[in-house]
Amino acid sequence: MTFPILSLMIALPLAAAVACLFLSAQGARWTALVTTLVLFVLGIVLWANYDVGGPQWQFTERLSMGSPYLNWALGIDGIALMLIMLSVFLMPICIGASWNAIQKRVPEYMAAFLLMEALMIGVFAAQDLLLFYIFFEAGLIPMYLIIGIWGGAERIKAAYKFFLYTLLGSVLMLIAMLVMIGQAGTGDIPTLMATDFDPSLQYWLWLAFFASFAVKMPMWPVHTWLPDAHVQAPTAGSVILAGVLLKMGGYGFIRFSLPMFPEASAQLWPLVFILSSIAIVYTSLVALVQSDMKKLIAYSSVAHMAFVTFGLFAFNRQGIEGALIVMLSHGLVSGALFLCVGVIYDRMHTREIARYGGLATNMPGYALLFLLFTMAAVGLPGTSGFVGEFLAMMGTYQVSTWGAIFATTGIILGAGYMLWLYWRIAYGVARTPEAAAMTDLDRREWALLAPIAAVVLWMGIYPESFMAPMRQDVGRVLDRLERVTPAGDSRPTAGNPAAAAPAASPKPTSAEGAH
């Protein structure tokens, strides 16, 4: 396919964002919705034309920008394809979720979301190091505005915290990028992925990239910006923050940290496992005591992202594929959970769990969908959550028994806080007259939640659709890691049925033989 489809997918939302600024509130809403739906169709075209098992980089575009170190270079592999699909799938749902909820500065709000979409696609499609950095950092700006202008009562504090945390981490990454370009003489990402940097240099480069990606994931202890940002952000802001922006950290690890710095990754994987273990247990326990629904789901996001870091640094296929599926699943499920919170918030204007109860009686449709997403978050077989978590844990166990034990603890605690949340909201008697009077989902809300429910079940029942495009690219990362794969402390041994068979039938004794 010679058509520059990736450039179009970046340019279209940018043009629509500028157009929104000159339109009325209703005009901006429709422009944003139509644009995001067109991008979703282009995403499907991208997926339909992607050659599974073909060349590593497809739909490549290259245009010199007058500098040897900065070029307009785009192209995607299977991993980037799946994350672009996640972005274009969630974005029309975000616009729909904001349709009635946002009443002030509507054109600017829609423009911020369209700008966000362009930058997200740019992050996953960039094949130039500095171009990636520009897209990666520029994504801060629309999110900062969305939280700071249209957020809750403490939005200013949350916006500043979000901005400063993510910016500080990324400054170190920029320095590391400049060093890499100086060493390799190019900023081309495919070339750098095959470059062997000096192991002593790798160590420092890995730490600089880690500073940025760990904040973005976020990993413990640099996670504290996330609950604040989620609580203050409008519903659609939370959906896109949980759905796509957190995935940029995981994408960074698999695109840069693992293939470019394999020796450093092998040296520092225990650090990642220790931080992930603490994150899974600590944030799950904190989630158990939350009274605000959004805050509970935000802490659960940190716990789920720990599965991703476990899987990625397991240095085996099960772990990495599991981590990628957890990323996709979490993007859908946490986005859907934030939408579910938004639905009842629009009716009662409170996120306090104690104010609700008995919603299964007067909102059966809502209770059913909320149950499905809760079960997916817990990791029920048949939902998207199970596939990813199971694979990630299998991969983790091959490297570290203790890591697998902590991950299992996270699943048990996760079931605890998610099911308890559901029980308090959906069952029992309504705790307030307002909760008892709430009406079930309208057509717009069904249209937002039903597609996510369908994809969550599709991914749980037939995950191969999502794993097939990524399989070859995971193999390429593993080829880079092959020489440094740690031995691990688990020693799973295969059975030996051939040797065991004779032992099963007792030999005749000498007495028996004498007869």
C-alpha cells in the first residue's frame, strides 16, 4: 500500500481540531464525532491490509526534514498496529461520553481530544527517535488542558502534578536519546533496535528511559499522580488516560528498553520485578479502602500495569505476549469501568460508593454491563482479562517464583476490591432516594458500552485475532534478548513418561519365578 495512510491519520484530526475552534458547540461535537469515526474506519483499513508474517515494518513513509537526525519517518509493526486500533476504537466513545456532560468551552474541548488522537497515533507510528519524543511529550499538553479546564474541584493541583511528574522523567530520556544519536550517527528506530551499544553505556541509557516510562505506566513509587488525575479528569479524560496514555510506557519498554539495551535489561530485571511486586500488593490494598469509585479504579490500574512490567521483563514469549494482551485488555476494561462510573455520576453527581446501592433493581442493563467489566478486570475466563494475566503469570513463573507468587496475590486482592465495589453499588437496598429513582441506560449509553463489551468477549474467547499480528514482532524482540536471558530461579521439569512406564508394573519376585 503506497498511500500515506499514517500521515493522513495524523493530519486529519489536526485539521478537524483547528476547524472545531471556529464552530458552534453542536458543530464541534458533530465534527469531532465524524472525524473520530472516519479514523476508526481508516484503522480497520490498516488492520485489513496488514500482512501478518510479512515484513517487519509496513505502511512506511519517509520525508527528509533537512536534518540528518530528525526525519518524518512513519511505519508500524504488529504491536503498534494493535495500539493504534485501541486508540481509534476508544476515541469516538470518548466523544460520545462527553456529548451532554461537557457544556462549557465545547469547541476547545473537542479540539483538545482530536489533538490528543493525532499525537497518540504519532507516538505508535513514529520511526524516528526525536519524532517519537516530540509526539510522546506533546501528548502532555492536551491532557493537561483537559484535566485543568474541565476537571473537578482540585483540577489545577492534579493537572500540575500530572504535568511535572511526566515531564521530569522525560527530560532524562531526551538526554539519553541525544547520546544514542551521537553514538549510532542516526535517529532511525529500526537501525537503533539492531545496534549493540556498549554494556556500560546501556546501563545509564536504560535508567534514563526507565525514568520516563515508569512514570508513564505508572510504576510504584512514581504512581501518585494517577489517582489524582483520574479523580479530577472528566469521564472521557479518564477513559483515554487509562485506555491509551498509560500504554505508552509499556510500548516504550518493548520498543526501546528491551531490544536496544538487552544487557542492561538482563542486569536490571530484578529491580523491575521488586517494584512490580510492591505495586501489585500495595496498590491493591490501598484500593480496598477507597470510598471514591474513580480512585479505586485508578489504583487498580496501577496494579494491572504491574502485570505488564512483570510479563515484559520475563524475557520469554508467554510473558511478553501476555503483557501486550494485558495492555489491550486493560485499555478496554478500565475505559469501560470509568464510563460506567460516568453514567451514574451524570445522574447523581457523586462518586461516593456509600451513596449508591441496589442499582440492579432499577438499572438492570447497567448492572449487567458493569458486572461483565468487573469480571474482566478480575480476570474471569472467557473475558480479555484472563488471557493476558494468565500468560503474563506463566512467563513470570519461568523467571521468578516469588514474582509469580506476588502476581497471584494481586489477582486475589483484585477480585476482592472489584467484587466488593460491585456488591456495594449493584446489590442490597438503595441507600438514598436519588439512587432508587435512577433510570437505566439510554440509547447513547448503550451505544458507548456495548461495543467495548463485545470486544472484551471477543478477546477472551478468540485472542488469536489480536495475538497473530504481534507474534512475529515479539519473536524479533526475543532474538535480541536471547544472548542475555536470565536463568531464573524456577526449575519446571518436564515429566518422563517413557522411563516411568516400566516402574509402574512390578517385577516378578524370585519366589514367583520359581513356580
